[in-house]
Amino acid sequence: QGETGQDPGISTSTFYGDNYCGFETLSKGCEKYEKQIRQASIKYERRRRMANPQNYNPDGTIKRGIKLRWNWTKGIIEALFELKDAYRQKSEHVKNYNGWLSNRIVSVTSVLHQEQLNYPALAKRSKKPAERSDKASKIKTKKGVEKTVHKFKRKRRFGRSVLRRAPGMFDKMLRDKVVRYGGKVIALDPWQTASSQVDHITGQKTKIPLSQRTKKVGDKKVQRDFYSSFLNRYTDENNVLDRSLCKKNFSTFLERQMDVIHKIRQEGDRTGNFGLADFV
């Protein structure tokens, strides 16, 4: 029973509900399997190069423009299957952990207020033209001369994190299970709610950079993701925030936030997304 607001993210997902509050890391423990994948990938590529030196240029790149013949030795095949098995183990771990976490949330809620994020779009590179950074950086040339330049801004976004944590899989699992067990999912449009920008006291929206993990609401410091899940809890099907309920329950939110901070301090912030250093 009870209602829960969710603020989904790429590597983490935050919940504020009547019966449960938490700042959860998705696919926790997948780093071990990624290390196995890296090691197996290096072993496979090293053996393939040793058995096929004729297919590589002097700079290490694969030759292009001609039909290549690859020698498949017993060692290459073993390394390839070792790499496939590492990917399989990681996939199973991600599925099992996210399934366990979704069961935990479903067991304490019957109505889920969930923002709908487009994860494939977040995984793609930015389509904006390359831009120079406003920040000056010092570099050293091959001749050892130091220069001050303005580097290009990176166009990649969250593709690697989406692959690592599988947030889309988790959100779909959560929605399906809530409906399966007779609950209700209220889909919120993040463009209309803009929970990370809203101040429930003033009702105004102020955009803050993604690197800023905390903000001030009145004279209180709040964690932006946890506060967003609190706002989502009191947002209805029409993406309208009930500010009166937020004001009424804000003191309870601050108490629960302290509990979450205490838990994060004990377990550690694996992704660095909580901004624990701001709560000293």
C-alpha cells in the first residue's frame, strides 16, 4: 500500500514514498564483471594479433580495402568464449539485481509516480556542432612547449552509463510489476514537471547545472534527486504539483533525508551522484 514518487536517473534511482525512501544504485556490483570483460577482451585481441600479423598496419590498425583471411587458433577461440561468458555473467547480474530492487519497491507501494525518460536519446551523442570550451586549458606539445588552448566540448553523453546500469530495463520492470499486482503507474512528463528546477515554496523554476547535486529550498539544503522524488510524489496525472501538500510534508522530508544521508555515509556513494560532501 501507499504512494511512491520516483526520480529516475542513469546510474541511480531515487524514491520517496509513504512507506519507503531511498537513493538506490542500479546494477550494484556490476563493476566486478566489467573488469572481467576488460581482461578477457585484452586477452582475445592480443591472441588474434599474434596469429594474424599480416592483417594489421604498422600503427596497429586493421588493414582496409582488401579481403582479409583470419587464422582462428585454439587459443583465440578459447579467449573469445571467455569474453562471451563474461558478458553473459554481467547481463545475468544486472537482470537479477534490478529485478530484486524492483520487487523491493513494489512490495511497499500501490501507486507509482514515475517520470518517463527517453534513455536511447540520452545514450546518443549530441547533435550540436562542436563548440570550444570557455575554460582555458594548459597543454604540452610533443616538443615540450606549454600552450594555453580552449578545448572542444565533448559531444558524448550517457551511452556508457546506460550500457553499464540498464536504467530502461529497471524502469520497465518496475512499471510492469506495479500493474501486474493491481497497482497504478502515474506517468509524469519531465518537460512539464521539471522537478529538478522547481521550488515548492515559491513555485518558481530555476535551472541548475547537472554537476550541482544540492540546492537551497528556503533556508534548507536538499539533495536534488531526492527532492525531485518528493515533488513527484505529490504530482498528479496532469503533471500538476500540489504545493500545499509539499509544504505540509516538507519537515517530514527533511527528517527522511537525514536518514538517507546516514545510510549513504555507512554504505558509501558508489557513483558519486549523491553529493555527500555537501552535507558536512
